[in-house]
Amino acid sequence: MSIIASVPPTDHGWLGAISKNAKAEAAKYKDVKFELLQAADADSQAQQVEQAIAKKPDALVLLPQDGAALTPVAQKAEKAGIPVVNIDRLFTKQDAATATVLGDNYQIGVLAANYIADQLKCKGNVVEIQGLAGISVTTDRSKGVCRAAEEEVPGRRCQGGCPPAR
């Protein structure tokens, strides 16, 4: 069985752990050939996936830099009969993946905001430094932070107001 995984650079803890653990798990099986590709941006990741499709792997695991940008190439893989497992960042079309594995990023934002509010005893000012703009992970976490901030500190609003609740 051939599995190709395409991920953003594994330059921090979570992505590093995913990559390390995926390699270690694949190494346990003599009949699994595992290839890990790292892409610096969505364009280079799309190119990698195009090249992976040409290799006709049994499965493609894709942790997209940007789910919207990678949707067309993921759809192409699916149409070529290659199951795509989408990790962490939503595609914009349902037919772009056979399976999707997501964290509850909205709840991660809520929990982070509640933790900060508890540590500050609901006093002071907090600035949210967001991740990559426009991707589902950032949007969902930001919505969670904003909602929790409104609930935790009555009368205080996120700058510009909160996005609509889900």
C-alpha cells in the first residue's frame, strides 16, 4: 500500500508531532510505503499533490495550507480514484475528500479565551494574534475566542464585533 501525505512545513510542535508519528506508524508495516511531502505555501502544495496523483498512491493524506486553495486538486485526486483524507482544514466542496478529520477549533478558541480570562481575573486587555487569515482553523478559533470574551467580560466586545455565531 502506498500512502502520500502532504503537509505544511513541520516547523512547530503540532505539525512536527503529526509528521513524526505518521512516519513511525507507517514504519511498523512492511507492506506500507509512506512518503511525506512538505510545502511552503498553497501553490507549491497543489503542485506536490498534482505530482502525487501521477504516482497513483492508494491514499493521499492532505493537511492543506489553505483548504479553499487545495479543494480543486483534492477533487482531482478523488476523481482519479485516490481516496483523500483531509486533516484539520476544511475544503470548500464535499467531494474533495473521502474522510475529514478535524479538531473542534471553535471550542479551542473558547477554552483559550476562558483560560486567559481566568488567569487575568477578567481584568486588562487581550489581543488575539490569529493564524493564517481566511482558513477555517483561524476563523473558527477566532469566533470561539470572541464569543467567550463577550460572555466572560460583559459589556466588552472584540474589536469590530464578533462574527456571526455558528
